[in-house]
Amino acid sequence: MKTEPQVMDKKMNLTIDGINVTVDEGTTILEAARNLNIHIPTLCYHEDLCVAGNCRVCVVEQEKVRNLPASCATPVSEGMVIHTNSMKVRMARKHIVELLLSEHNADCTKCYKNGLCELQGLASQMLTGDHLFLDLVPDKKYTIDMFNTAIIKDDSRCIRCQRCVRTCEELQSVSALGVAFKGNKMKISTFFEHSLFEVVCTNCGQCVNRCPTGALIERNYIDQVWDAIYDPNKHVVVQTAPAVRVALGEALGMATGKIVTGKMVAALRRLGFNSVLDTDFTADLTIIEEGHELLTRLKRALVDKDPTVSLPMATSCSPGWIKFIEHTFPEYLPNLSTCKSPQQMFGALAKTYYAQKRKLDPKNIVSVSIMPCTAKKFEANRPEMRSSGYKDVDYVLTTRELGIMIKQAGLDFEALPEEKYDSFMGTSSGAAVIFGSTGGVMEAALRTAYELVTGRVVPFDGLNIVPVRGTEDEVREATIKIENVKPEWSFLEGVELKCAVANGLAHAKTLMQNVRDGKATYHFIEVMACPGGCLGGGGQPIPTNKEIRTKRKMAIYEEDMGMPIRKSHENPEIAEIYKEFLEKPLGHKSHELLHTHYTPRKRY
Amino acid sequence: MSEQTLKRVDLIFGEYSNEKYKVLASTLERTNEDILQDLLESGLRGRGGAGFPTSMKWKFTAETPGDEKYVVCNADEGEPGTFKDREILYRVPRKVFSGMAICGKVIGAKKGYMYLRGEYKFMVPELMRELDSYHEHAKQLGLDFTIEIRMGSGAYICGEESALFESMEGGRGEPRNKPPYPTTSGFMKKPTVINNVETFVNVLMIMRLGPDQYKKLGTTDSRGSKVFSVSGDTPIPGIYELELGMPLDRFVDEFGDGDTKAVQVGGASGFCVPRKKFKDTVIGFEGVPTGGSMMIFNSSRSMYNVLHNYLEFFEEESCGQCTPCRVGCQQLLKGIVAVKKGEKKALYLDQLMKLSESMKITAKCGLGQSVANSFSSIVNNFKEEMIY
Amino acid sequence: MTDCKSFVQELADKYGREKASLLPILQGVVARNNYLSDTCMTDIAKELDLSAAQVFGTATFYSFLDTQPRGKYVIRVCKTITCDMHGKKTIIQSLEDMLKIKVGETTPDKKFTLLETNCLGWCHEGPAMLINDTPYSGLTTEKVHDIISEYHSKKSL
């Protein structure tokens, strides 16, 4: 998005509800009111998105002006006198909420978002019990798109605020969702009203995270997981992704940015999972495999001068990114690392290595993952992901779904003790934790690869490779010079390793266009589909916005700093699995279980 | 003003000057300040319906810094009961192009667009011929201002200026938030003057006659003449150029069929004036403004049917983005049907009146804001027809 | 349906590949094919580097940009107030009888589609209709008969 340079020194004086206030020119009435702790209700407004001004619920009264301006869309002007709670305003807002309700399937007890719905919140505030207007829902031919394995779109719950449309366009540059038709028929639609399953949707779930109602929700697998837990013949293993531990607390009433790893482990155990394990373990494994893959590709390029080698190599942990590449840049599929994502590596090992070691029949193992992500649901259902001979990951739950299960079980989350993951496949390093943040996979890979090649730790204070830590504003680029290498890596002597990190698919698109157009050359790129990386994932607690993502990010790096092991290759369970099972990185077993290939999909 | 008949004027449709683009040529010799001063003195207000002073619009745009500016002629005439722009473009397109070119000179634009409604596509070949001739003359005059015709495709809302820009940019015709206004951010987010077809002709006529001569027509608040589209229950439907500021009763005397019970002034988004108020209603910016639509209803007509027809129109033609307009129009329509059928008590009309008032003050653009005009004026004046 | 792809490219060469060219291109396709098929819209999306959903969103906003197959001659009868007052219903009835279809339908020979539309701007000469781009006003049953007969006798392409 292009933003006009603003003259910040120009100030505006105005009065809001009798309080005089001075703000910068360009500030909206809504922002000015928030500075005064006056809360104006909003629905279409979202901090991450451009202003739409279409729901009109944030209208306020401006003296000497006939119409009520939408406070989210109206910049302050000098001498403006605003009333946010006048009789006119209250009546108008009530009418607007009533209008939305009249078009809305307000059978709240049947709705997944019951209790978390923003429209329901406003309805309860405004005491809409008397239903001023006629019910329009019977006249509408609303449809529910149930065909997708990750996201369900229910038009009968939609209030047409277009947050999802703006998310899909502005943050993700995907535009799988758009606005279609007009007037009473206007709706949020995919191309030709196809199922999300059939269009360019990446399942990133950013729309789900921003939908104020139950119109876009994740397909939830809570009941299936409970059934597995209650089934005495099943051994249910659960893995937890890095970014869940810094956000789950929010879903359970705790402050933003709290690290709740230990409580989460305790809760999972109390829910009845047979073994509580960590995706971070396979994140470390990913680093070993992916690091070797990168070095192999570099060798083929630099020593063998092999023209077929695909560089830059791109990370493959983010399933939204994978599907984006499949649709948008299929010619770059060979550039993706062949490594499966940590979730899928874990799944494949749970029904092989884990099963063998625990002497379990893999057909009785139910493998569940807790993810900050909705695309992971789609990933687990991919036909490619059955290398154990079974479905490698049976059920994927979002951070939000786990929050619901914990509430269902009646656990007082905050009061739970801090417990540790089970072993084996439960030990991990700080390098794995930072997988949850943009730039984290890159940093983790560099911590290992640099040391492998030079025998020395990365030349950054406290192992913190700050230059590759991503930012939400742009594609981050960094160059790491490799010097004084070990003899077997002599071909890398003096090589400047060029890296790029992008989060949010809009930045990813820019990055790939630059690569395609030859505007930039890199060796290694990391992409996470969601703004901020997995910590801002589509499956994370609602609300998520930049301020919240920043706090989660701080928590992730804090967790990394607090870990006794900070580098993937120093994880003792990793050494163990290679010794006992995988033999060597990129070996035969690895290829069978931990690597995969993807296929091109339709661009339109 | 004459007591007997309404004053017919021949300003807009008057003959072309004896030489092609003569007024344009002479105006190009003048300074921009001079031209703006004439426009200011003429008191010209926009002819699309809203009536913003044209001189101010041009001045603001001229003063906005920027290398790239645009002139847009709004020919997306879609208001029910309005067909005067078609007539103007059919009879005097040269005057429209000249007005646009003068605007281009004043604000410093090199490019003009005419956004013509899709329903008028049949006019394009003829307009293109005149446009070719304009471009030839512009070249001779050394004027760097070209005009392109862009077509609508059947969407009433695109007559709203910011929706029109969205449409020209390849999008859905959804109105934008204002501010910013077109004078600073219009087509392609560049400073833009957008005026109605008739406004550009008025500009040319002011340049031809001078503001003093022009000012002799109309009243203090409503200078000049206006092209009216007269339809409905009238023996003489058609296009009439009349002086602004006329009382409605005299209009009805002249155009009605002797049995007129109401006149809808300004189209579906305008006001319905019942017989008892004809005498006190002045047509102009000081009274009931209009983009030119005058629809006459005699006593055989059901005002319920009229309102039902309007609301169906709005329900379909709302862009659908803002809540008050999208849902409000559906509620008003369904509501009057329910009252008529007896499914809702007559008292429900009061609830709908309040709703229309909320729509008026909260809708994002003029469409949603003006639905209340016809709704409240019809319901208030013909309540019995709504119920029984 | 003939190949849309090359036609879309032609239109894009003529109007440009900016987003602002979208409407003229959509109009160009409709002028030739009478409607926008899904493959045609994806071809346009590809050509202008837009998402297919965006193209669909723009197309469905405009009444004249049909996304369903239409006949060679699309008849749009004005349903707005003055045409309605002056006998629109009779005109629709006559058309339905002549063409043996209802409003919204297309004749089996794909020659005619009958639709209603909002104000065409012929309020002083209602009822009025458009057949493709050509307006007809002051309609009566007889006049409609003559007009449709004339179209009937036109050789199909």
C-alpha cells in the first residue's frame, strides 16, 4: 500500500464529547476518540487494513453538519465539534445494527462464533431484543461452502464488511475473495461462486482471523479429537507448533505475549492426550535436512556448475506459501526445499519411528497437531502426506480450537502448573522456537549451516542474527559472508550468502516477481504466508493485529533466549533419531519420510 | 417574470455560432483568472442535481498542485425521469466538448473523459464524428486537450462522481469516502473536475454571452436556465429549457393533464410534491432542486405503486457496500408491502420513516442519503394510499 | 463459442493492460459473445494480471455485463416508473407471447433473450426497450410485433 507522506507537525484542535483535544493532521475521528479512551463501535474497521467506511456503525455527530460522518473514514478538521453518544448517534447505530441483523442468520446458538462474534457483541450492547425490522433472511438464497478442508464460508452469517476481501487483496495479494453483484444481491464471492476448494485460496485463514462474525471460520475437528481421546484403542499423540505457546493464553483470557508453554503441556495432558510432544523437535530436524539440502544445492551450483540446480532455494514450512507457489509461480516449484513442513515430518515419524520405539501399531495411533494455522488442515489432507502408510497427521486444530477444548474441559488454565513435554520427540532448541516468527527459519538454518561449514558459531552477538529477522513492512534482505571454512567446504570460501525473508503473501509476491524478473538474486529465501510469520497465523486467537503480533514476537525471541539449547544440531534427540532411525541427513529414510514434491495448480 | 406562461429559453439548445469552435477559440485567448471570474459572477451551479458552484470546483482543482489533472463529463444520466443529457449530446455535442476544453485550460488538464451510460451506446458513432472534428480544431488552435469517451454498462450508481471514477478505473462502481473530494483526488486519484453535461454547456454559454447577460435568467439562488425532462401524465412530454426559479403550480398548469395530483421533482431520488403544495413550491436551489426530472402523476395513479417502483429501483441499483443503503432499501420495500398487505400495522410506517431518516444521515453516498426524499415525501403526503 | 483468448488479447492490445482497461475489454467481449463465460473471464484476468474474482466482481456489478449465456439479441424492457405507467406490462406480455419465453429466459434457438432493466432514459416516450444497443420507444403491441418480426427475418450469423 502506498501511503502519502504526512506532514506530522501540523496539529488540529477539536472537541470530542466536550473534551478539547489536539491531534496530528490526518488523524481520523475514531483514532482521536480512542486516544481519549472513548470507544466508538466498529465492524468493517481493522487496524491491519485500509479504511472501508462501509458498515457505518462508527458514525458520530458533527455539529453544524447534517449527516453523521463515519469516524473511521473521516479525518479531523480544525474546530470540529464531535458527539459520539448523542441521541441521533445512538438511534442511527441501533438502526444499522438492526439492519445487519435483519440480513443475518442470527441463530447464534448454532454458530461456531457464538460468544466471540462482534455483531453479537454490538447487538447485546444495543439491546436489540425487540427486532425493529422485518427478517430478510427467508428471501435470500444463502449458501454455505462446506467443501473445503480448512475453511468454511457461510454467507448467511456475512455482514459484507469486506474485511476478508481487503485481507485477501492487501495483505495476501491473492484476491480469492472479492465482492460480487450489487444492491440487495451484493455478496462476498469467489470467482464464479466456486467453492474455496476450487479457487486460488491458499487457506491461510487471514480472512478467518479478521471475520467479525461466523461467515468465515475454520473447519473444526474438536469432536473428532475428543472421540479419539475417549477411544481406549487409540493412542493419541499431540504436537504443538512454536507459535501456539505465545498466543494460546490470549484465547484463555491472559495478557497478550505471555509464554504459556508449560501450562499448555499440562492442559494437553489433562485433556487426555497419551503423549504430549513438540513440533519444535521436527523443526530442528527440518533445519538439519534443509541445511544439508541448501549446502548440496550450493555445491552443485558452485562446484559442479550444474545448470539444472534451482536457486534460490525457498523454505517449505508454510503450507499457505506452498499453495500460493503452486498457483501463482508454478515454474518455481523446483526452488522449494523438498523438506516437508515440521508438522508433516512429525506426522510421518509418529507413525513410524515413534510407533516402533513405543511398540505401537501405527494404525492405532491418532496424530493430532495444534497449529496457529488453517492451511495446515489442508496440508494434512494432501495426498502427498501419507508416507507412513497412513494419514501422517490425522487432525489439525488451531490455537483457537485448543482454547475451546481447554474451556470445555473446565480447566483453569492460568492456575495450571508448568509441565514438560514428553520425551522422545519432545525436546527442542531455541532455533526451533523462532520458526514461529518471520525470519526464524532462516536464522535457525544459518545458526546450523554456518557452524557446519566453518566449525564456528555464527558471528552475531548471542547467536541473534538480527539482520534476517523479518519485518512486516518489506522484504528483508541480508548477506552473510562465509569465511575460513573447513577444508571439505572450501568451495564456499568467501561466498556471500544472499538471503531474503518475506512474510505476508503480498510481500512474497513482490519477492518472487523480483526473482523472476532478475531484479534480485538470492541463494536462500524464507517465506511465511502470514503477516509476522506463524505468530500472526490464521489460526491464532482473534483479534490479531500489528500490536499483538509485536508482543507475540517479543515472547518468541524471549523463549529462544531462555532455552538451554539454541541450535538445532545440538538437540540430543536429533542426534538420537539419526543414530537409531534416519541414519544420515538426506539419506534414504529421510527421502522416504521427510521430503516431498508439489504439483502446479491453476492460476485462475 | 411573465404571469401567463413559463419562460422558454433557447440557451442550451440555441444554434451553434457561425464558425465551428469559435467561442472556444476566443476563450482560449483569455486568462484563467478572467474565466474563473466570469463563472463566479454568473452564479452557475452544477446541473447534475447537487448544485455545487462550478467556479469553486474549478478554482479548487486549478489550485491543487499536480502535473496530471483530468476533466470528466458525467453523462451517466440514470435518474428515472431524466433524459435531457441524451438530448443535449444529440443536439449540441460541440458545446459540451467546448465546455470541457475550457475547463481543461483553466485547471491545466490535458485529458478529458466523457462517461456515457451504456444505455446510450447507440449515440457513440455520432459523438465520435463530432469528437474527430473537435480534435482537428483543437490541433489548429494549438490546444493540448483530448477527449475520450468511456462507456458505462448499466449501473445507476456510477452517476455518483466517485463511483464513476472507480468504474473508469476498472472496478465496481462503489462510491468512495469523502473527503478527499475530486478536486484533490478524483480519476486515478488525481485532481479532477467532474461536471454534468449541461453544466459544461452552461459554461460555454457564459463565455459566449458574458456573465451579465447570463445572470438575467433565473433567480438570485438559481441563475440561468435549466433543461427539464417532462414525463408521466402529461399531454406534452419531452425536453424543455425553462428559466430556473419557477413556481410548481405554473409548471403544472402548463404541463399537467388537468388532473395532476403530484409531481415528482428530481427523479426517484427527489421529492414528491402533492397538489396542495404546488403553489408554495419553487423549482430551483432555493426550493426543490432538480437535475431536470419532472414526473407528473394524475389522480388515476397509485402513489403506493409509484413508491414501490422507486424502492425496487433503489434496492437493485444500490452498490450494496454500505449497510444503511443496502439493507435499508430492502427494508423500506418489504415494509410498505407488509403494511399494504396488512401483515404489519399502519404504525410500522413510522418506524420506516425513522429508518429512512437514519439512512439519510448515515449512508455513504448521495444514493442512500436521498432514498428518504421520495420515501418520506410520498408516505407523508399519501399515507392512506400506503395503507388501504 | 469461438476462442476467447486471442480476442481478449486483441482487445488488450487496443485498450491497454492497465486495470482501467477492464471495463472496455469486458464490454468488447459482451458485444461479440453477448455474455462473459468463465473461461473468458479467466483469460481477461490473465491478460490484465488481475485475480479472476476481481474480474468477476467488476463484471457482476454491471447489469449489461451478463455472466450467463444470452441470445444473439438481448431485449431489455424498461420497468421504471413512467414506462410502467404507460403499459410496460402489456409489452412484456406481447414479447413473451411472441417469443414463447418468460422474462429472464432465452429462446431455444438462442436468438432472443428477454430481460427487464432499469430506466433507459426514454421516459417521455414510454414504454421503451433496448435490443442490444438500439433503443425503441413509444411501444405498442403492434410495434413490438413489427420489430421482432424484422429481427426474426434477419439472417443468423
